[in-house]
Amino acid sequence: MDLSEVIDAYFNESDELLRDMESILLRMEKETPDSDSLNALFRAVHTIKGTSGMFSFEETVKFTHIVENLLDDLREFKIPFHKQLTEILLNAKDHLEYLVHTEPKSEITKDRLESGKAILDSLSPYLKKVSTAEKPASEEKSETIESKHIPDKDTIPYFLISFRPNKNVFGHGLDPISFLTYLRKLGEIKFLKTITAELPAIENYNPEESFLGFEISFQSESSLEKIQKVFEFIESDSFLHILPPGANTEDISYLAGQLPEEEIFLGNVWKEMGILNEETLVSYLNHLKPESQNDSQTKKEQEILPNQKEIQTQGTILKVDSKRVDLLINRVGELVVSAANLNQLVSNTDDSNLQESSFLVSRLLNEVREISLKLRMIQIGDIFQKYQRNVRDLGKELKKEINLHIVGKETELDRNIVDKLGDPLVHIIRNACDHGLETPEERIGQGKERAGNIWLNAYHDTGSVVIEIKDDGKGIQSDIVWKKALEKKLVTGNKPDNNEEVYKLLFHPGFSTATSITNVSGRGVGLDVVQKGIEALRGTIHIQSSPNKGSVFTIRLPLTLAIIEGFLVSVGSSLYIIPMEMVLECLDFTEENSDTKNNYFPLRGSLIPYIKMRDIFPQNADYEKKRENIVIVRMGENKAGLVVEQLFGEFQTVIKPMGNVFHNVKGVSGSSILADGKVALILDLPSLFERTVYLEKIRAF
């Protein structure tokens, strides 16, 4: 049996629980946890323990069992919360993450086992140890009943477990049999009766639904609470009731009123199981309530289980391989392009019905495209949250106090971009912690708060996603950067007045202003990687900084890498696509209505810089020059003009990556194959204008 998909689900669920666990623990370092936080921690560890137990991942089960005991004592306030526990529990979380991803694939190394043992040893002083002498008499009596299981003649001899899984339990990724298998680790199943009353006729049978119930006679030395914890993971998707040994016939008759089967039928089942004998069966029947009271009891059951109906009607989450989603989006994109070409052909006919049908198909395809793209969109807060731990650990290593503030968690971005954005953000944050923020003593000396601050902010802007990484540190010293660049012979002459030109030197390979090499920085590897990573995502990055006030790194990225809303233009025989979200307007262009010497175009009282596409991408010399147009585009807060020849209007296209040979071509971010087979280049306007400025400087020099 192939369990790869089930194991993948185990990885995904465990990762989500561990992320939540880390987030709670980081908050606990700053504030005393409330009961909700402690319960959430316990549930996370308990769920991982239960799931790993189903797969017989013994090392994970053993480790989580001890951590679970501690968290159980914490949430029930049997032991007080200590700040030192947070550090230990974070280490436990890291070790548990290792176990979750290693044990299903390979053996745990000896060093890792020793590391896990050391973590558990550090937890042992906090574990609750209650001696028998400290226990109240009532607790001793309860333990005697549950552990020794000495029944009298009118009580049941073993645990009675009534288990009715919800019909949709398989759809939630749960297998009831796995829980019954795990139950055997705590004791012996003396008798198991399968209840088939809900089993439908064969023609109505759905193999994806659960119709069976279970009545279990269970002998164990464990407490009622421990046995109930076995089912905690599935309890919300089921009806579960456990009677301990020593329960009397009145308790059993009350249970019968909650179950969907007839009381007489249940009495016979329990007699067959040995829960009831001849004498206790009579007593049970005497305790049964009249039919009218049973109706009332049914109503009471519905009040007790308000979430049962919700579970049945609630939509399920379907997990799909991301490669399948990528393939779907690519195919939908091709369909959209083909539909656009079809519309153009149909528009030249006189068949109104054909035109209407073609228009309807295009509209539906656009809706499918939007839905497909949303399948791959995730909230950027998921990637931001993991940096809380990075910043905390870096602060400890650098002996700095650092607070990370996250804004715009709900901003959505293509998952493919999010996956590739991790490394660039890590480098920027590490630089902010090491180079940007001062030590507590330095900050106090400058009149600042003792703790430094880093802000991660994300928001949408004109069809793009903008991510800002801001700190309130000492800022970038442009004089030091320029001096270092002179030493490395990267530049010559005097420092430019515009500091942004100086800051761009930080992206040069091997460039670093650090005076010494540390574990955090100083090797000149970082911002060079950042720039390459951002450019690979068709994005841009800019730096702003003020002395003693801090720095801001602004990253601008496309919403998706799959499909682009573009504006199709041509110069000579070449076709180009301009991202539609950057296009403001199109105007007629002549040399008479513009400043051709300085390349400025007058637009409603202001001068807009422009470039000619024919100058950047030369055409055949014998190609006849046509009438020209200027496309006004916006890049961030700035405007510029792009002089082209023909305008073809809005165009939806699938983005195709450039081959390795053209990977470093500036001004082009990708290509697209049009419906007629022609190739159009997708313009990367920020780098295109940056290249133009660079060429102008060379010519001036």
C-alpha cells in the first residue's frame, strides 16, 4: 500500500502545528500565557503524538509523550509557568520538527537521540511529581477503582467505550481503525462489537463514507483521562462516550439514551460483551425511560453536540500537488491566448451568433483564469511569521534586543514567488540586525529606546506587491560605502550627490562594509544574492536611508509569474509587451512636440523623461520608419515615457521564461508566444530605464 500521500499530509499538518507552536512560544517570552495559549500548545503536541502513533513512529511518540505531560500540567495549573521553560520548549519544538521529517524516511542518528534526551532531561525539574501521601482520600479512592478495577455485583467490570465515527470522517483524513489500534497500547480489548445499524443497502453504499459504530469492552490500568486522550484527535468528528469500571446500570441506561440504536438492542449487545450479566441486565431494563423521555433525551443530545451538523455540512479542504496547479494555470493561459485570437478572427465575420458565442467563451475563460490564479495565491503572513524566530535568535547571538513588527499579513502573493522570496528576505533581515541596529547601550546613548525595531510590511500597489523591510537603526553611512568602493576600485572620483546611487554599490558581488567576519555577516555574500533573487522574480529593489533614523528596503514584485495582463506594441518588426498595470496612457509622438535633445516629453505642465525603443533595441537599417507613439508608464511614484511605433492594445498572455543564453539581458523579463506563432518580449521597465541611464553616463564620459 502506497502511503506517500498520507505521509505528505502528516508532514503538512505537523509543520502547521509546529509553526503555531513556535508563534505561541515566542509570545510567551514577552507575556505570561493565558489558558487558550497553553491549551493550543498541548493540542499541537498531542495531535502530532496521536498521528505519529498511528504510523508507529516510536521515537516521535516517546519524545512528545514527555513534552505533552509537561504541557498538560501547565494548562491545568499544576505547575507554575517559568520564563526559562520557553527556551526549553523552543528547543523541544526544533527537535520535534527534526523527528517529524526524519523518522518516516530514515533512522534517527545517535547524536540526535542524545540531543532529544538532553532536552527531556532539562524538562524533568518542571514535571509535576505528586507523592501518594499528598493525594486526597477521594483521589486515592478514584485511582483504586480505575487501576485495580474491582467491580461489585451491580457495576461493569471494564471500561465501556461507545464510539460512533462521523459519516464524513474519511474526508477529514482520519481512519477510526487506527485509533482502535493505538488504544491497544494502553491495555487489552476484551470484546469489540461492530454496530452495523447505519449500513445502507449496497446500491446506496459510498466507500468514502463511514457507516460503522463500535462498542468496546476494554481492560486497562490507565486512567479514564488517558484513555479519552487516545480519541482526542477524532473526538470532534465522532460521538464518543467512555464509562469507567465501577459504573452502574443507571449510568449505562443514560448512555443508551444518547446512542442512536434501540435500548433493548444495546442491552443485548452489552450482555453479549460481558458488560451486563443476567442480574444487571434486569436492572438496566428497569432504569430505561419512557419513549417520551427518550425523545427529550434525543433533543438533549443535539444540544450537547451542536457541532455535529456543522461537521456534516462543512466544506472539506482538498490538498493538491502544486505541480498540478501550475500545469492547470499554464493550460488555462494558453486557452485565453487562443480565445483572444479566435475572437479576432470571428470579429471579421458577419455571423452574430458566432460572435456572441465566442464572446461568452472568452468571458468564461477569463473567470476560470481568475479562479485558477487564486488557487496558487497565499497570504504572505505565512512566510513573515517564521522570521520572528530568526530575529529572536539573531538578537541573542548579537547581544541586541530586537522587536519584529509584521504589517499586512493578509496580503496575497503567488506561492511560487513566496517560495523563492525566502532567501532574499533572510539576507536583508540579517543585515538589518547586524549592520543596521545598534546595541542597547549605543541606542540609549543616542536617546533611542533600548530595543531596536524591524518592520515587515506588505501591500498591493497597481497590480504589484510591495514589501518593505524597515529598521530604526543607524542607517547606511554613504561616505563609508563610497570609501570602501574606492578601495575595491569599483568607482572613481567624487561621491555622487544622490545617495541612492551610492547604495546600489551594496549589491555588487563581494562588497561588504563589515570590519570583521562573523557568523552573521561580513563575507560580502548577501545583497548580491538578494538582487539576483528579486530580479529572477521580475521584481525590483530600492534602498532609502537616513543617518541615525534607519533604512528601508523596498521590494516590488508581480502578483503572479504565470499570466500577464499586457499592452502589446511594436517597433519595426519586433513585438513587445508592457505590463498593463504600469501603463497610464498613450499619446501621439513627434519631434516637434518633445525635447529631443534632453529626451523630455511635455505632459500637462510637467516634463516626462522618455526613451526610444528603436535606440535600445536597434532594428534593421532598411526597415521603414513609421509614425511613433509614446506610452506613459508609472514605476513606483515616478512616470516615464516609452516611444514605440504601433499600438495593438490590451493583451493577455502566458509568460515563458527566457533561455539561459538570454538570462542576463537587461530590460527583458520574459517572452510569450502569440496565437499566430510570433514571439513577443515582455519588457522589464525598471531595469530598462536603469540601463538607459547607465548608457547615457557612458556616452557623457
